[in-house]
Amino acid sequence: MRAERLPLLLLFGASCMWGLAWMPMKALAARGFSGVALVLVACGTAGLILLPRLVTERKTWRGQGAWLLGIALLGGYANLAFTTATIQGEVVRVMVLFYLLPAWGVLGGRLFLGESLDAPRLAAVVLALAGAWLVLGGFGAWHGSAGWTDIVAITCGMSFAANNLVFRARQTIPLASKTAMMLLGAAVMAVPLLLLDVQPLLAASTAAWLGAVGYGIVWLLCSTFATQFGVTHMEAGRASIIIILELVIAVVSAVLIGGEHMQPAEMAGGIMIMSAAVIEAWRAS
């Protein structure tokens, strides 16, 4: 295998895994794991594996602890919100609304990093927000057609976009340290929610526990590093196009395997959001 194909193959594989991540989430939920409990076990496992790297790299990030705390809060909430919304809500709606991510990234890049906002990027933002409006039910969203999982999915995308901005802004902090803080932040956030009984504590078998640990290692840890390796060693626009596969695979698999359905307005909104992502990816190239 030629070396230049490795980033492409890793990013493609990671995108497929992220698009299918709803399957182990739903399966573990059926075996007794709430979303918050799954985050505690899966993110905690992956974060603890990276903890030694975080400690050994402390000289590199010393003096930048505030940025790492921001990653823990933003990335931690994103992981917690995404898992909870996916388990409790409809996969199609959650994924489509989460994929407003490019719009939040564009706006955040303009506000905090001084990135340009030209006509294609502005069109992508407008298209994505209009698509979200359709997915949420249009004017019916004001009359209760939007659920709490929709709000969680949207805020998850916002938080993840902000987390990505910090990742890009603090290139001097090693990737392993940033990833460790993101995963550990999610696990720490899950603890008070479980103690306050926001979601029930674990009522799962030993096999389910092992499955949750495996999900943390295979899906969260391996897929995260494969994604970061791919986007680091590939041209940005090409990488963005491949990442869009996550949305396509998630929606198609949820419809064909999960038995979910899309209303015409939801389908139109999803196409608009996907088109916005393609525009942003095309501009990056």
C-alpha cells in the first residue's frame, strides 16, 4: 500500500465507523446503559488510556492549562450530548442537526479567528440554517414539533465546532493531550449527572460492560486518532468531503437498518445541510 493512500483509507474507515456509531450505542442502551452511563465508561476508558501521554507531555502544554480546560468542557459536552441525543432520539434527526457543524465552524472562525467570510461561506451558513429550520418543523417548531433531543443535537454541534476552533488555535498542544482532555472531560461531566439521577445508573450485564469498554477503545479512541491523522495529512477540502460520508452513512443505515423514516421536509432540510457542508468543503479546496 502506497504511503500517500494511508491517510485516505484511515479517514474513510473512521468516517464509516462514526456514521455507524449509533448501532453500538443503541445496542448498549438496550442492554441497560443510559447515554450518560455509557459516556462515563466509554470516554473514561479511552481517556485513561491516553492519561499517561497527557502526563508525559505536560512540559509541552505547561502554561496552556486554560486552553486544555476549554477543550475538556467543550469537547466533553459534545461527546456527552451526542451520545445522549443519539440514544434517546431519532438517529436521522440527530445526525442532520449535528451536521450544522460547518455553519457554526464558519461563524466561529470569523468571530474568534478572524477567518474570511466570503459569498460561498455565507451561502453555506444560510443554506444550513434554513435546512435546520425545515428539519425542526418550520413554523411548527414554535408549537412543539422540536423535541429536547433536537436542542441537544444542535448545541452538541455548536460545542464541537468551538472545540475544533480551540484545536486549530492551539497547535502547540500535542494531539494526544487535547484528545485525552476531551474524553476525560466527558467522563467527568457524566459523574454528577449520574449522582443526581438525571439518567439511571448502570443496570447492565458483564457482557454489556465489556461492550461499553470496547466501544470506548475501538470507536472513540481508534476512530478519533484515525480521523485526526487523516485530516492532518490530507488537503483540507478533500478531507472534508470524505468526512461528509459520516452523515450519509448514518442516515442511510438508520433508514435501512434502524427502520427510521424521513418526512419530505426533513429530507429537504437534510439535503440543504449536506449541500452546505459540500460548499464549505469545496471552498476549503
